Amino acid sequence: MRSELERQIQALTGNDEVLSEGQKGNYKKDVFMGHCDADGQIGYVPIAASKENMSLTVTKIWKETN
């Protein structure tokens, strides 16, 4: 779900950093798909998108599904 959201943000904004920075974690990469650096909440790698870009993407998704 998160990876798909990141792909949609990247497609909407053209910002490739959303993918590279948001998926740079190395902790159990096969399980967490690059979204974690360590065990627990402290190891979570946040989505690399501004609040504005998150809002635009979520609004677009919402309009498409309703």
C-alpha cells in the first residue's frame, strides 16, 4: 500500500526522490520494502514527500475512487 502511494506521488509530482529516499532502509528489506532502518517505530523511514504533495495525491485518489 505505501509503495503504491509513493509511486502515485512520484507520478503526480515527477519527484523521483519520493521513491529513492522513502525506500532507502535496509532493515529486513524483503519484508519492509526499504521502509525501515531498524526494528520498531524508531527505524521507520518516513515518506519523502511534502505535506502539499501528500495532500494533492490523496485528494486525487479520493476523487478517482468516489
